[in-house]
Amino acid sequence: MYPREKTMKITPLKTERITAGSTTLTELLDKNLSEFPDKSALAITSKVVSLCEGSTVPIKGADKEVLIRQQASHILPPEYSIYGRPFTITGNTLISSAGIDESNGEDQYILWPANAQTTANQIRIYLCQRFNIKYAGVIITDSTSQPMRRGSIGIALAHSGFDSLQNYIGKPDLFGRPIAFSKANVASGLAAAAVVTMGEGDESTPLCLLEDLSFVEFQDRDPNAEELTELTISLEEDLYEPFLKAVKWEKGEGK
């Protein structure tokens, strides 16, 4: 049973300006993270992960449409959009342009991290070893838009060190009625809270410390394959299946 009183302290962390290859993730965290209490979580933007790990392509001489096709598993061509932007399914996520971005990239296309889950696992181990703690949560974040809502919202591309799904199925609501379907995605909820404090522009706060997480069930390990599989859902089972199947997706080259 998860605690009913849910609390959280959020602290965005300002860093130096990060450019492609200017630092490694370990160097960035060594310099900008001075403390990390046990049973806390660190949110880090996928953009900074990619800049540190080299998942970038110089804009000059690159074809963004080719990059999108290489990254995405399914593509809805740009002519379907009034904004001329392709929608894609990339890494089991519905997102515009395969998540490729050029803002804050200094003439670079910034791709998603090559393997966000591996990076999240590595950062969890780093935090536990550096601060001599047992429990550390990690979330790799990005932002996207929602249908029929203006503005972006944070999402989790990967997480480590805590149980990401809180299962309410079968539990009573306020009036004793059993809940039939609801599972809370803790990783994406934490990502949304972190991203709104880190900002989307020139704030230079790509890290966020989340503390006092009374509702998070921490684990002293990485998520296993079964837990990661449970976070995704097949197209046939998806609540939005009627919309997702109503368009003609083109096959991309990504997984």
C-alpha cells in the first residue's frame, strides 16, 4: 500500500552551458551535484545526456528527414500536418520528429540518447557509489505535446531505482467502488514535475533533484525486463488505438 499523503521537494540545478562534447555526464554530475540524500531522485534532460554522449549531428550538411527515418520505427509524413512536421513512433513513444531537436544545440541536431535506459542505470550506480547510499532514483526526461492541449509537458524516456507503476486496480475509491483500470506512471509524473521547473528555454537547469518522495517505492537495483515491458502497451490494447490505426504509418528504420 502506497502512502496516501504524497509530498515532494523539487530543486532545479543550474549548470554551465553544455555543448556537444564539452563534458561527460560524470564530470557534469561531479561538478554540479554536491549532495544526494538516500531515497531521492535525479531528473536529467535527454538533451544534455545526448550532448554529453555524442548523440548529435551537425546541422550543416545533414538531412533532418533522413535522420528522422533512421530514428523512428513508424512515420506519419509531414504533409499530414498543418505545421509540416512528421509525427513518429520512436522508442514506443508517440512524438514529433523522432524527438530530434535543434534548440540549445549550437548548430547541432540533438537526437535522443542512444540507449537512455542504460544511461539511467549507470547514473543510478554512480549516485549510490559516490554518495554511499542504497537507494537512488534516476529519470531521463524529454517534453512533448498532448492532443487538444496547448503547451508541452515532461515525459520519462527511462528510469531506474524505483517502481514506476503504482497499481490501483482492485483497490477501493473514496466510495468503496473497486477501481477497474488505473495504474499511475510514477516516472512520467516525476518527469512532468521536474521538467516544468527545469524549463524549456535558456534557464540552463538540465538537472533536478527530487526529495521527500513519500509515495515512491525505491528499489536497490535497475528495473528488470518484465518491469520495463509492463510500461509499454501494444497498439491493439492502447486506449488510443482507433486514432493510431486510422492513419497510414510508413515504416522507419529505428527499433
